[in-house]
Amino acid sequence: MHDNQPPTPNGPPPLGRQPAYGPPPQAAPPYGAPSPGQQPPYQPGPYAQGPYGAPAPRPSWFVQAPPGARYDHLARNPLNAWWRQVVGTLLVALAFFGMAVFVVVAGAIVAAIADIPAPMTQEQLFGDPVFSLTVTLLSIAAVLPLVYGTVAVIQRRRPGTLSSVMGRLRWRWLMECVGIGVVALVLGQAALWAAYVATGENTSELLGWKGWSGFLPALVVIVLLVPFQAAAEEYIFRGWLLQAFGAYIRSPWPGIVLGSAGFAALHAYTDWGILDVFSFGVLMGWLAVRTGGLEAPIAMHVVNNTLAFAISAAAGDLDDALRQGAVPWQSLAGTVVQLSVFALGVLWLARKRAIATVSG
């Protein structure tokens, strides 16, 4: 057989070629793919466990007031209901009278231990005027956190909304109102003095001095407790009551008038004194609405009470200040000047400073 003769189909393969046994050769699989004859890897379905992450935030207990709400309308949140205002008002009243009883009883225990006379009459609670002043101021100041709690639990809104439309007490604005209050009070006292002189009254009873030994202890109590006592009354009568009425009534005046009536009833003044206190309450309620918060009322209340108690302490007449009672009609002259100057000054500065009057 010649070398160049093609092999027959049944002949042996050409010299040097190995027969291929099995399937024909294939190309190598791509990277990551299964080798021939293997199952593809398991692919998780949509039901597989997702990545771990932070849990969803819990909903807040507090409910926000709608934006653009006036101060007396801040209780108009989505959970507003008539029973919240009724129950809350009853709780605030119960807290006010209950805390007064608790503090007076605690004061009586302290007086018994310290051997302080305690006549416990309408005219005089304790024989020591400074101790009587301390108990009286504490009995009112201690209500403040209970009012905050009522707002948070019953109305489910942040207690700061009781302070202003900003949801907090605006401290800078408060201090500016204190400055205006001092100026107004000085001018009011000057008007009171002038009214006494013009009507021939004795001006010696307006000022007195019994010495530092009696004045300094009283001054310490006044400076430490009067701001909380005055603020507590404002949070009750110009805060809670004004917003409780405003939760359903568009006009602020029912809340202002009824709150001022309750404020006047809280005091033991008679005759012109009732009109004096009621007028003070009405103006403070109106300023709370116009300035969007309690800063101006608190400032005037603190300045007024601090001076009133300080003058009585300097003259040694703290018992008379606590008894309150009749007020001469000439005092209205001082009140009119004081409140007019304060209101005009506050409104002017609030406009100049662009103080917020509605919620954001």
C-alpha cells in the first residue's frame, strides 16, 4: 500500500493519531459557572432573609398642633376632645387645692418641730411672717409641674406648648419683658405717689423701713420663690384655662374673662382690689394671645409681686400683704399707668423683634 493512499473506512487510523473515546471535547466553562455535569448553585428567592437594620421608630406620644395656630388654639391637635379639657381642668383644680393642703400640713409639722407658733386662722397661718410667706408661695409654686403633667398626659401634647407657640419658653424675650416691666412698675409707683399727694393722703404709709434683720430673710424667700409662684398662676389662668377654652371656641375672650375671674377669686382683695386684680388678669391674657406665649404675663407678674412683697417686708408688714383685703382707690392710678406702659412697650418690642404669634 502506498503512503499517499487514503485509508479505508474500516482500516486503522493514520500513524500517530490517538482515537478519541467519549463525547467530543468542549470549551472550558466561563468563570463562575458550574463545571460540566454539576448542578447550578442555589439561588435564594424573594422570601430569603433580608439584611439586618435599625428598627422602625416608635410613634411619639405627643401630637403636634396644626401649623399657624394661635396661642389659645394650641390644644387643637388631632386628638382634641371635649372630655380632655373637662378632665384636665378638674385635675388642675384638684392639684391646686390638694397641693395647698399638703404644703400647709407639711408647714405645720415643720412649725411644730421648730417651735413656730401656728394659729392657723384666716388672718394668720403661722406666727413667723417669713415662714408664712414661704409656705404660701410654695403651696402655689408646687402646682407648676402638675400642670405640665396634665398637658402631657391628658391632652397628649408637649408641655412646652403651654409656654408659647414655639413649644418652649423664649428666655430672651422673657428677659426683655422683665426690663419693660421694671420701667412700667417705676412709672406706676410714681403715679400712685402723685395720686396720694393730689388727694391729700399720707404718703408715709407707702414706704417703711424696719431694718435689715427682718428684711433680708424675707428678701431671700421672695427672690427664690416668687418667680415660681407667679409663673404657676400664669400657667394655670393664662395658660391651661385659656387654651382649654380655645380648644373649641374661636375667640380668646371667653377664656380671658373667665380665667381672670378665677384669678381674682383666688385673691382675698376687696373693693378696688378686686377690679385691680381682674384688670391685670384680662390684660395679661390678651398679651399672651397677642405675643404668642406667657413670657410677657410671667415677666409682669414676677416684677409686680417681687416689688409688692419687698415693700411690705421692708416696712415689716408681711402679714398685711398676705391678708390682702381692701385697697385704696388711688392705687388704680398706679395700676392704669403701670399696665398701659407695659402693654404698649411689649407690643412695640414684639413687633420690632418679629416675635412669633402662631405655631410653625
